[in-house]
Amino acid sequence: MDIEKNERINALFEFYQPLLTKKQNEYIQLYYADDYSLGEIAEEFEVSRQAVYDNIKRTEKILESYEDKLHLYADFEMRNRQADRIQRYVKEHYPDDAELNNLIANMENMEEE
């Protein structure tokens, strides 16, 4: 499996998971996050491998469609890049400014929550 695709689908899944059906959630979770094979998922749900494959491919397209419309993942990535630039700038130009460094630390903590 392509690592970049796996990372992208997992990221999109984190943003758009609530918009998917229960079955779509389960299949994507098992296939991408838990690294189950199509056969293992098919056995678990007592369906054909083709049914699992079709569902996963359809769900991938749905996730990409949500991202095309809502841009949640792209906006998140852009904000992270900007925050990284600000952090590097502050460390380089204002390493002794406690208040500024505290604000950056708070911003980092917000990301983790």
C-alpha cells in the first residue's frame, strides 16, 4: 500500500469520519488504520472481498469529495505550516521574550487537544 495515500486517507478520515456511515467507518478504520486485508474484513463482515474493495474505493472518493468542498485538511496543513514559520522566527529573533514564547507554547498545546 502506498504510504502517502495511507497517510492522506487517515488524515481525511480524522476530519470527515462523522460524515460517514457506520459501515464506511468500520471498513476504512480496519483497512487503513488497523492494516486489515480485504480478505480479513470480508471474513469479519461475512461479505465478499469485492464488496469490501468497492466500499473502500467509494468511501475514498467520498472523503476526497468532502475535502474538495470543505478544505478542512488543507486549511489545517496551511495553519500548521504558518505556525511553524512563526515559531522558527520567534526562536531566531526573540529567544528571550518570555511572553512571546509562552504564547507559542499555548498555541502548540491547543493543537494537541
